[in-house]
Amino acid sequence: MPELPEVETVRRGLTPAMEGRRIVATRVNRPDLRWPLPERMAERLTGAQVLRLGRRSKYILVDLSTGETLILHLGMSGRVLISGVALGQFVHPHPAPQKHDHVVIELEGGARVTFNDPRRFGAMDLTPTEAVADHRLLAGLGPEPLGNGFDETYLAGRLKGRQTPIKAALLDQHVVAGLGNIYVCEALHRAGISPLRKAGRIAAARVAALVPAIRTVLSEAIEAGGSSLKDYRQADGELGYFQHNFRAYGREGAPCPSPGCAGRIHRVVQSGRSTFYCPQCQR
């Protein structure tokens, strides 16, 4: 499932194609994705000007001149494709319609944005912009890990007394918004903290080291995605996926890359998800 850096990459790719432009036509090809789509969705989108594209956690927020915000979640297999406009050094022609093109948005200037989702675990909704923070999908989310509200004092307070493993605590979207399996593994490896350690048993100094580790790994992944957009080569104009060199994730059996560590990366399963870590340098 796309995590915060991938969603931010999609947002950045959509911004020049959508922001400031009017939606001239909308096609909604089915009544639902993960949940029912908004009533009269095509009618409510068509004619609106896109004012701003934002992101909250793993959701893209499209503010419209009608006073509504389109909320988009990619789900597990959702893809956003851009055509008819320059993306990096290439202009992608409009592709032939595909079976799983569920929502198609045509913008002035010729750009087309297509949401394709074979498994239909994605989601879209329309809500008043002034109340978007209270939407059921966004209310109760923790602070953004790259925002000012996320610091060592906050995180130490939220971890205090928790008996769950630190990895599970960081995946709790009420604690911090947008973190997923991949980047939690990476951040814990950089901070030298075992994903198996109970969250409430981590010393304050180690929590303080974890915050910049989270910020760094997310920033590097976003930068890698941004670099891919500058010179985009995918033939269909798909946004949101890029190559990133992970230190731990997916590297079971490989030597630990931490300086001076002779260990190897292990994989265990926590709550049905693979966890990759080095038992020698992560304590």
C-alpha cells in the first residue's frame, strides 16, 4: 500500500496539471470503490476550479472553488495516471480506456487525470472544505511526521506506558499520521531500535533519536520521488512509485549496512506484516 512519500509524490505530480485549472468533464464509471462514491459526483466536480492540492496522512485533498474538497485515498492498487500534459520531459498521449478506470477527470488545457484501481480498495469523497478536518477519515489522526507538531516531547508522551511493540505504536495513525510498514522499518533501523521492543520501555534519549530518523527517511524517499518526476519515463504517465534503496526493508539475509555492524537483516512477522531489522545493532 502506498505510504506517505508515495502519496506526496502523487500530489506533487498532480499539482501542475490540476491546480488553477477548471474541470471541464468528469466520468464516474461505477457507483463505488471501497465505499459508495459521493452522490452526483460527476456533476459536483464538473465546472469547479481546482484551487489547491494538499495532503493529510495518506490522503490527497483537492480544494475546489465550489467550497468542497475531494478526498482521495489510493488504497492497495489504486493508480493515478496523467495524460495530455507534459510530465517531466515527456508528454503522454491519452491512453485507450482501461477496464479499471473508475474516475476520469478532464481539465481545461487538455490534461486528463485517471484513477485506475483493479482491487477497488481506494476511496473518494466530497466534503465541505471548512469541515474537512472533521471528516470521518481524517478526524483523530495524529500529527504529520514532517510537521512542527511531531517532536520528541510529543512522541515520548504518546509512547509512555504503552505495552505494544514500538513498530505497532508507530503504525497507529492516532499517534502519528502517514507512517506505514516500510518506513517504520527503515526509521527503526536508522535509530538502532528493535521493532520488538515495547514502546513504553524506550529511553527518552532513544526516542529523541527516533524522531529525526523518521523525518530523514521520509524526506529522502520524497526527494527520490521528486527526482523521478523531473525526468519521468513511465509510458502511461503513472504517478507515485519510484526506486528507493532501503537499508532494512526487503533485505532479509543481507549484511546490515550500519557502519561497524557484522549482523544480517532478519525478517519476522508482526500483526501479519513482515518486519525487517538487524538483531545485532537494533536493541
